[in-house]
Amino acid sequence: MKKILIISIVALLSIVLIGGALFFFVFRDSGEKEVVVEYFEFDMGEMYLNIESPKNILKLQPVIEYTNQETLPVFEKNKNKLNNYIRELFATKTYEEILDKKGIEKTREDVHEIILEVLELDSDTITNVYFVQFIVQ
């Protein structure tokens, strides 16, 4: 009877230790939590712009994607300045430059750089620029 009791206690302790070790290694928190980035959008509104050649008009509606909600007042404060720099950029673009896929992508990159420069922010804060409307007449 004593042997069975001792063997039962040793077996029970072994199961508890092995189970605890497995639980520790399988379910432990590695300390690396997935960071969830929240994106916000600032709509610049419709813009009618002249392009350089052959004197066409572009209807554009840029939307700026950003990650820091506290940046919104900076956009609102500098909206006119951004509009001006975007107008100046498109005044130097030709019809051919902006209509093909590479041209539109290059233009988006140019607008992104202007926004970063004017607002003095980094590309982690301003993540993308979208053209919701892009019509040339």
C-alpha cells in the first residue's frame, strides 16, 4: 500500500511538472505584441488645375493617408499652402507625363514629397496619397 501511494504521488507530481512546463513554453507571452496601426484620411477637396501642355485642365481630389490623429490640425492649418504647392507642381506637368501609369505614380510620389516637406513630417506619419478624382479635359 505504501509503494502504491508513493508511486501515485511521484506520478502526480511528474504530470503536474510536465504539464506546467508545457503550459509555460507553449502559452507564455513572448513580450512581442502585434502593433496595430490606425490609418486616417484627410480629404483635400476638389481642385481644378492647369497643366503645362497643351493647356488642359485637371480635376483632382487628393486624399492624404496618415497615422497620427493629432496631425489633423496641421493639415487644416496648412491646407492652402499645400494647395498652392500642388498647383505649382501640376503647372510644370504635361498631358503625356501625367496620363500613363508611371506618370500618375510619379506624380503621387511628388505630391507625397511636397506634403512631407511643407508639413515637416516623416513618411511614417504620412503613409500615402490617393487621387480620388483625376480627370483631364
